[in-house]
Amino acid sequence: MIKYGLLTADDEMASEHEVYDFLYALVRLLKPKVILETGCYKGGATLKMAQAAADNGCGEVQTCDTNRDMADATLKICSGLNVGVHCCSGIGLMPLYSNVDLAFIDSSGDRVAEVQALNLAPNGVVVLHDAKRPQYQAIKTLRPWKAIWEIDTVQGITVFQS
């Protein structure tokens, strides 16, 4: 367990537990039918979003990782939930799904290209993790976003709505 001030994470690669809680609440609130995640790592965020979708009684999570072991670990912890796990890059996942209601972008790939390639539903929401990194600032101008909400956490979270 790693502490980042008041936030906690399983290790230096994992999203913070509080981010998982935020994603759970967002899925409960928005009731998305199609949820895409890039970079599932060990499945912590995937599990929380899938649990929220199950609690909503609707929605599926589609996620990916380029590391087969991480994809398999995610599939294992999400057993019994409406989750599809793909061993591919985020860019490889994008063309497979249209009308994406919620996307959690957290891969080790080109996140700008991933957001650009997203087939978002009207009013679709994108959550960008590690948003404080300078290379992701271009996402703010990729689309005519209706809203952008920057949350000042240690790594930064930005929420975009199409």
C-alpha cells in the first residue's frame, strides 16, 4: 500500500482507491450502458465500475491491457460481472465500440490518440487519470467539450463531457 498524502494506492502503477470510489459513484449516477477503460492493470477500477453497473442493473465494462497477465488478473477478479477484457492497446479497443457513454482513460499508451479515437455517445463522459501530465493537455482541445472539470488530486483527474 502506498500513501499519496490522504490518498492510497496498491502500488505505484495502480490508480488511487479514492479514484475507484469516484468511478463507482460516477457509474451509479450516469447509468452508462457502454463503459470503456484503457489500461486495466490489475482490475481495481474495472471491478468498481462493473460493480456499479451491476448495482444499476445495466451496463457493461470493456477494458484492455497490453500485458496478458494483467488482462487475466482483471478477468479473474471481475468474474461474474458484465466485463469484457481484451489483450490489446487502448487504440485497438476504440474501433470495437460505438456510443461509449463513459470512458476511463488510464493506459500507458497514447491517451491523446485514444480520446481522439473514441466513439462517444451524445453527452458521453471521459475521465482522464494522471491529467496533470503535460502531454495530456492537448485533450482539452480535441473536441468541442460541453464541460471540463479538473479535479486537483495528486495525479490529477479531468472529466470531459461531449
